Amino acid sequence: MVNVDKIFDSNDVKWLSQKKLPKLIYDFIEGATGREVAVKQNLKSFDEIKLLPRSLRDVSKRNLTTEFLGQKFDQPFGISPMGMCNLTCPKADLIMAKASKERNFPHGISTATSTRLEEIHNISDKNAWFQLYVFAGAESGLDLAKKAQLAGYETLILTVDVPQGSRRMRELRNGFQVPFKMGLSQILDLSSHPLWSLKTLIAGIPKPVLINESEDRFDRKALRIGATWEFLDKLRLIWKGKIIVKGILSVDDAKRARSAGMDAIWVSNHGGRQLDAAPAAIEVLPIIRDALGDEFPIAFDSGIRDGSDIVKALAKGANFTFLGRPILHSLAAAGGPGLEKILSIFYEDINVVMAQIGIIKIDEINSSVLSGGQG
Ligand code: FNR
């Protein structure tokens, strides 16, 4: 059993996750597309951004609450939608739902979830946001959205940066497939991690329930070109709540999404998992913010690894941020206590950074906190 007192940052959970998970699963989480240039660039670009320390201000009463899309949250970061989270540990989806309710932050529920939408929504209510992939044509995409709406979901994240499943070398080399293909190398890999294998067998091997419920099987390599601008118009007509378009890196696309009546965009390069030659998401964020003006809501993910990265993303124009891999690694490292630990580390990190830069409220964070942002 991992002692969570020995976890201090996202590197610690990543390292523990690598020890605990079969290589096949660890590589599915940590891997990216191509030569993995984009994923490295995400982290490098964050490292190159500097915040400006400020002195002599009274920063004793700091507050991390913030508002996004009309909802009040207790912290400026949530959990990005990710498929097959229960591969990290049994009931990971429900553990995240409980945390999102208790700590009051949004939690993206992937189309490739292995837990029923209702079960998650029953726990976290409005904080559960449904993420839609349109993988089998517009009609089936609209049906999935209707199903989520019936299950009580009010906020929809439409992911648009997967027109086609990308080539991820680690997955190809390891023979990673959903459902699993079990050849000799997979059997050897799983048997060298007996604890994970036993727990997963007892809990039941996760399968993408939402997609299997419908007629269409989830083929991770399949075209997902159902999400077109025409689809956006149809979705807008049936979805009563907020819609966020996730995976935007182009100013033109951002403006067009706004004109199509979308409530927000989500600047992301999918954590470097789709186009290896894509720019770091944090580098295009201020360009898109400039083009859209101050008011239009922007969510952000890709490459956040500590609290100062969150402050940097807010300073560069995001209204809210999301974490991907660090969350899954924390669950793999130590289940619920691991997740709690990493969430509290990120929270505390932001809290400390705010004091260093002389800020007491999240909405005070803007480009003036950047080194070089001073007039
Ligand atoms: C993802 N991501 C993702 N995005 C999405 O819209 N739907 C999905 O089903 C998934 N699935 C998924 C699985 C795994 C294992 C990972 C790591 C990621 C992308 C995710 O939402 C997010 O954009 C990135 O993970 C953010 O980058 P970082 O924080 O991992 O660097």
C-alpha cells in the first residue's frame, strides 16, 4: 500500500503509476502521438513562462473560488474528460465524481467512459459534464447527446480534435486495444503486475459502456468526422444547456465556434495525443484570447503539471483549467487517497503561488502577473 504522505508532486504520482500499472496501461495514459514532440513541447512552453514575484502586499486572505459558465467552483481547475479511467483502479470514475462533488469542481465524462452516465451524475450532479465524440455519424452523435441530457447532464463538451484516431507508437507497439487483445506479450505484462490484474479481474475488466449500449462498437482508430460545423448547428438546437468546443487551436475556428452559438471554447492539443506537429496549447492561448476579446469563456488543458502552470494559463487568458494525466497517475498510484492527495497538492500550490505574486483572488490573475507583463 502506497503511503500518500510520500507524494509531493505530479512526478511522484507518475513514477508510482509506472511501477503499479502494466506497461500496456501506463503507456496508454502517458503516451502521445508520433515522436511525442507536442507533449514535450507542452511542458517546455510552460517552463519558459515566468511569473513576477510581488512584495509588501497583504495576501493573508486568499480565495481560490471562481466562476465558469455560470457555475461557482471552489478551485480554478477540474478533471479533463478521459476514456477508460477505471483501468487505473476499480471505480476510478466514481472516485473522481465524489471528489468533484466534495471539492466542487467540474469533471469531464468521456464518451468512452466505462461507468454508466447516470451512476456518475447521481454523485456529482451539475459538476459532471458530458464529453461527446461523434464517431459514427451525426445521427448517432445527436442520440448520444440526447441520452446524456436524459441522464441529467447540463454541460456538454464536444471534442473536435479527433477527426481520426492518431498513431500512437506506444499503443501500436504494445498491441493496446479496447477490448483487450491478449497475446503472449500482454499476458506476460499483466502477470508481472499481479495486484493490478487481480483487482481489475475482480472488479470486471472495464469496457466503454456507453458506446456498447448503442449499436456501434467503439473503434478507437475509426474516423470521427461526424463533428462538422453543420453538426454544431444541429447540436445547438437539441442541447438545452451549455456547450464547450474542446480541441481548438486556431483563431478562425474559435471565432466560428462563437458565431455558431457555442458557450465556450476549450483550448487544447489533447495533451499531445493527436497531432505531433501541433503547437503547444499554452502558446496559442493568448493569441486566441486576444482575438476573442476579454468576455468569451475559454477553458484550457494540455501540459499542466503543477499549480504555477494553472496560474500561468489563467494569466495567458484561460478562465478555467483542466488536468489530464496527473489525475490518472494519482489514481493508479494510490486510488482515492492518491487522487485526494494530488488535488490538495495542486490547490495548495496555487495558494502559495498567489501569495508570491501578490494576488488574493482568482479573477485578479491576468497578464500583469507575468514577468514581462508589467507596464
Ligand atoms: C484523454 N483525452 C481525452 N479527451 C477527450 O475529449 N475525450 C477522451 O475520451 C479522452 N481520453 C483520454 C484518455 C487518456 C488516457 C488521456 C491521457 C487523455 C485528452 C484529455 O481530455 C486532455 O485533453 C489531455 O489529457 C490534457 O493534457 P494533459 O493534462 O494530460 O497534459
